[in-house]
Amino acid sequence: MYSKIKSISYHQLFSKKRTRVTTATAIFAILFNTNIATARQSKHPTARTMLQNKWDSEELSLSYKFPIRILISPVKKGVKNFRSNYPGLIHRGANEWTQATEGAITFTFVSAPPADFLVTFDDVIPHNVSRYGCTQRQIREHSIFKSHIFIAAPPSLTERQVLHICCHEIGHALGLRHSQHDGVMHAPPIWPNPTFMTSADFDDLKRLNNLDSHGKFVMPSQQDMDNYRQTIEGELTRHIDTAKIVEANKLTFSFDLRADGQILSYHVSPSNTDDAKTLLMALTTLPKLPTPPSKHGTLSAKGTIAAHTPLSIEQITFANNWDSITSPKTLR
């Protein structure tokens, strides 16, 4: 679905076919030891892959469902920056996050796709980034829906340092950026004895994911929900011709809506009539609906329709992935 990220190389810098922009970009990349990366967009107009670095300015929320699925790639033959205990440190790193959030963030390890986090151990971080780890995140509508974690920790590092790298990169996959407070996201790391999760890390996590000071998800107000119900009722009425529903029997329909207004799933009851097929076809060809009142979670709507009767949205509910995060604790 996503094209490979292209980075500027020394060859491009000194190539006769270089452009002025390419040269300037390459010089910046070399001087500041970073990557200027671009990605072609997929069929989805706002989906892209982003290479995590310290100049990131975009704040991102999460669209993962819990438990987050982690898949560890098989290690290629000949990889030197790998020890047999490294996969276990990814397990421990995930467990550190679960413990520190008192079970609000949970993970499960899978042996095959699909997965939310893919972990790869290698000798070199992609695009020649001179670090021990990096995270590429796939983003849609300012929300992370997949992450690829790369670990290139040499055996000379201590187990505690490698564990810190694992926790740090999982933090990036959860949407956290580098920070200057003494926590797991501090950059550069505080070595030889790196720090781990602190309340400051979770202040960032709460702010990014619309959590209050106690770590509880802030639901949209009832007024916002009522206004949105009327909005999508009007949108559906404009796009669904009730005159084509020829039977007098009432149909009940429901659908789940993603944070960007895209319908995820839908259901019509009773389902074994021509009217139901007509309504399903109308639902499947709907354009994106207006953005829901919160970008953190899934909105569900339930309504009715009948021949020559105004479409009615009778109920909307909002669900999020977050349990309450209370009293985050420093593990070390």
C-alpha cells in the first residue's frame, strides 16, 4: 500500500544530474545527521509514512485497538547487532508500558500478520540514520494506525540500555515525541543509566489522546453529539433517495464511523429484502461524512428509514480505546 521512503544520498549530492533543491536538501541531511524523507501517497489522500526524528512537529493521536498487536520479524542471518535476549526485551518493554499505565495500554504478541507494531532487528537503521533505534509510523488523518520499529543495538550495550531503547521506540509508536524531561522519551538518552517511564511521559500521552488530568477519556458533550446527529441525518437524507425504498415496512440500519468520517461497517435489518439491498448499496456508495466531534475513537449510529418517510438517526454513541490512566508510576 505504501511506497518505500526515499532518502538523499551522497551519490545524489555529487551527481551531475542533481538539482539545486536536491543539493541543498542533501547538504542539510549530511550536516545535521538526519533524513529528509518523502513518501508518495497511497490511494487514501492523507495516508503516509513518517520517519520519527527529533524535528517532528506534528502531534498525533492513536487509532489502534487494544490490545495492540506486536509482530517480531524473523532475524536475518548474519545480523551482528542482535542477541538472543532482544525479543524478550521487546516483551518486557511492552509490559513496562502496561504496568506503568495500570493496564490502560495493553499488548499481545502475534506470530503472523495482521499486526499494529512490526519490530525488526538489524545492523543498520533504515536510511542510514546513525541511531540504535527508530520508528516509522503510518498516519491517516493525524492518527497513527501502524508502526514499524527498528532496533540496531550492538551487543556492547547493557541489557538495561537495550530495554530502554525498546521502551523508547514503543513510546514513539504510541505517538510520543522526544522530550527534555527525565523520562523514557528523553533525547539523547541519559546513559549509562537511562531513565524509564515517568509521570511527565504520561502527561504528554494524555494530552495527545484527549485524556483529562486524571487520565480519563474526555467524551464529547451531549450538545456536540446532538448537533452531530442532526448533521449526519441531513447528510444521509441528501444522499439516500427514500422514494426508492418501495415497501412500507420500516428498515433499521446502523453503522460505525471512523474519526475522519469514513464508514467502517454497516448493518441493515431485516436484511433479506430488496429494500435492504437498496439501502445497503446507498450506504456503501456514501462519501465521507463530516468529521465526528472527537477524533479519538469510533462513533456508532443507529437509525430508521421507510418509503416516503424522512430518514431518522435515533441514536449515536461514542466508544474509545482508553481505560482510565490513574496515578502513573515511575517503574525505576
